[in-house]
Amino acid sequence: MRHYKDEEWLLYMKDELAESRRGEIEDHLYSCDQCLEIYMKLVEDQARELPDLENIHFTDEVVMKLPVNKEIQKKSILQSPIFHYGVAAVVTLSLMSTGVFQSMTGIVGTVEASSFSKQRQSVSTSLMEKALSVFDIIITDQEEGEK
């Protein structure tokens, strides 16, 4: 396995390599722990060479200078969760008062009664039918494989 030199790793970090060469180095980096350690050491060394920021409140100052969008602060009543809950309550009460839910329970009762009126098979019969269907699938797969 060919290991890369420190100069090559520095070029990789600075993004000064061709795309194909970069891909080779990345693949090597994933597979070689020794080169990974070298690369991490070089990254740490490069980080130490960076200058310290003098103004530690830079981000806060930039955010303070951004213009405030008043549209964001004002939410319409249509976007309020209380409005949504109120609409849901009104719809529920209107459906209850018109009897929609009662008619739905009648339909459910009819469906349940029709499902219970069907004759139920014994457990052994249903298991036997399922086993036979599995055997049929296996046999058709074997016949297709022989062709």
C-alpha cells in the first residue's frame, strides 16, 4: 500500500488537487489508519496556525445590525394554533348536531353484523389451505426454474 507524503496531504487540505487525484487520496484515507493519523495531525497543526479572532462578539454585532422584518413578528390570526383548535371544535360540534356520526355508527354496525354472519372455518382447515398454497408456490417456482 502506497502512503502519501505530508505535502500531498497539505495540497488535499487546500483543495489544490485534481478531482481524480482527490478521489484516490480520499479512498486511501478511508482505508489506512496510519495516513488518517498523519492527516489529523496536519489538520491540528494547520488549526494552530490560524490567527485568533480579536473580536469575540463579532457574530452578535452582525446580528444586531440586521434589519428586523416586521412581517415575521406579526402573525395573522389564521396562523394561530388557537384558531385551528376553534375551527376543529366548530366542525366537530356541527357534525355531531347534524347526526353524521350516528349514521356512521349504523353503517359500521351493519358491516360488523355481515362479517359475523359468515361461517368461520376451523383453524386446522385454514392452516391446511395456507400450507397447500405455499406448496403450490414452491412447485410453480421449481417448474419455472427447470424451463
